[in-house]
Amino acid sequence: MTWDKSSWRNFPARQQPNWPDQAELANALNTIGGLPPLVFAGEIRVLKKQLAEVAAGQAFLLQGGDCAESFAMCTAPAVRELLKVILQMTVILGYAGGKPVVKVGRMAGQYAKPRSADTETIDGAELPSYRGDMVNSAEFAAAARRPDPQRMVQGYFHACATMNILRAFTLGGYAALHRVHAWNNEFVKNSPQGRSYERLAAQIDQAINFMKVVGLNTEEMPQLTQASFFTSHEALLLGYEEALTRRDSTTGDWYDCSAHMLWIGERTRQADGAHVEFFRGVHNPIGMKVGPNHDLDDLKKLVAALNPANEPGKLTLITRFGVKKIGEILPPLLRAMKAEGFNLVWSCDPMHGNTYTAEGGRKTRGFDDIMAEIRAFFEIHWAEGTVPGGVHFEMTGEHVTECVGGGRQLLPHHLEENYQTMCDPRLNAEQSLELAFQIAELLRN
């Protein structure tokens, strides 16, 4: 079928805001369409090549970040703290786990969120649902909840600022391996995870010092002084994605230059829907969330549509079953996809299937449930002869109290101490490092 970057408009599009003024919408999208790309085709191709190595079992995918970014948190310290914990996890997975790590952040564009209903009612007042800072405000007031297309323009510039900070940190020396000790957060250092990390960092220091002793100039080795880091977000607002889709001047192919990798969520992966139509035509790596209520035949059609050339590294299936269901659901899914000969990256999202409401009404997730699903993910892949390629976390570098359990044994009554999320509960830095050490053990095995 003929494809162009606007052909999605001929298909039903779910999870789109009810923009009240179409002229305002057109003006905002025209503005974004005239702005520079946020990422570049060459970078996207590098990520796809690295994901092909993940599919072959030669590397491991670490994808993580905020559940929903906010404009207010677009600051250098906030970006640095999240990047810092991802770099720490990378060191643990790479050095202790023995595999190269492909680092993809849920950053620089995760400003929109799907909702189960277009409106919500509080104390008898009904207003449009909050759909992320790129659409409206979380404040429950009529003016704040009105979908405003200019927020997409603001989203572009906040994403651009975040990209600038990420490039500066990853290429300007902050991500150099000789800084491994400096990445350890103050509140983590005295924890068991922080002390284990410091021991690992000391071993890395010794390895780098040995390189210097034998005459290698480690300060001029980009493998030691820089870090490859890629961005991703759930692609909900198709007008925004279309406006940032550009034809590569070297290949003539179309790339969505809003991020290196985009993913399609459970609510928008209809085979005859606008999101699938849009993403079947761009050459970015694409992720697709798969929950417990999927239909196998439908998934096969989606995989064929999104990766018609069966290209390694093009498509990542991100499974989100929950610890109670993964043992029943994942094996037949792996067998079906393997029988079709599909080239896929398999990643585990252990967050969404393990969400529950604790006493007091706060949504949370249990650390033990998260780790148990990851362990089952690995063991099932090993049993089926497929590759457990990666993990997908909602996490932050801040000292939040949103997920229970972990080394400090956070309990439901601790959630109130520092519950900051605008959407779903996130792992804090200490919990993220603890998971990284346990996943490294699985990688070694």
C-alpha cells in the first residue's frame, strides 16, 4: 500500500486529544514542521544496528526513564540524576554481566500519556482528562485542562533542551569511565547497593590504571570517555510525530526525528489504526507493548506490518504480563513468533503488570514482584531457546518513595514520604541499582 507521512489521517486514530480549535492546531504543527530535527537519521541507524546485536544475544537493552516527563523537571540537575543512574546500571550490567549495553532513555519527548477516558469527574465537576504536559495541565481547572496545541511547540523546545543536556553530558566528559565513583548518589552510597557499586567502580579504576601503565592513552579513547545514549517515547500525538518526520538526504528514507526509538502502546496498536499505519513507513526502531490480553494472530499481522523486511533490530516486543501471568502467557507467544521466523528484540516491562493500589490509595509496585517477573522472563527464554534481550523500566534518579520493597524495605506507609510521580510509580536510584546487580547475575548465567 502507498505510504506517506500523512497517510495515517485516513485511519481511525485513538488517544488523540479533542483539540478545540483546528486552526490553532494547524498553526502549531506548521511551526514544529519548520523546526530542526531533534535527532538525526545516522544516529537512528546506529541504534538499529546495536538493537540487531541485542536480537542476536550479543548485547543487552536497558530502556528506562520517567513514566511521564513534566516541563517543570526539564532542568540540568533532573536530567543529570536520571542519566547518572542509567550510567551506573550500564556499568553494572556491562562489567558484572559481561555484555555490551544499549542505553535508551524514556526522555526528551515522553510528554503525552494515554487515558482510559476522555474526561474525569471530581466533586461533580467533569473536565477533560490530563493527557500529559504536551496537551494540557494536571491542574483540575477548566482553563488548565483545555487541550492547547501550543503545548506541543513547548514540548518540542523542552525536548530540544533535554537533548542538548544529554549530548553535553554523554560526549563532554561526564560519562567518562574514570568518573564511575562520581556517579554514585549521596543517598545511595551507604546502602548495600551503593557499597557494592563502589567495589565494582574500584575494579574499573584498576583496569583503567593498568591500561595507562602499559602505555594506552585512555583520555583519548572515545570508548572510555564518551557514551552512546539514545532517546525514546511512546508516540501518541501523531500530528507532532508527522511534523518531525523528515526524509534523509543520504538514503531518501523517512525517519521520525522526534526520537531515536518510538513505541506503540497497548491502546494504540490496532492493525487497522492510524498509529500502525504511520509507523510502518518510518525507518526508526519501533517498540510495541504486548499485554496479557493480546491475540496471537493479530500480533503476527502487526509484526509483519511494522517490520515487513523482517529486519533485525527494527522491532522490539515489550512484554508486560505481570509476575502472576508471565509463566502462562509468554511461552506460547515466544513459540508462535519463533515459528514464523520473525527477527525480534524481546524486552521485559516488569512495571505495568505489577501495579496495585496500596493502603491509603497510592498506586505502587513491589520490588520483589518486579524482580520475579524479570527472572521468569529470562528463564522462559532460556527454556524456549530465544534471547531475553532487555528490560524496560519506569525509574528516576531521585530519592522517591513510590515502589515498595528493595534494600531499604519500603512499606506502604513510607509511600507518603516522597511520592512525586505525575502518573505511575517509579523505581528510585537505589532500587534501580539493586535490580541491575540481580540482572547482571542472570546475564552471567
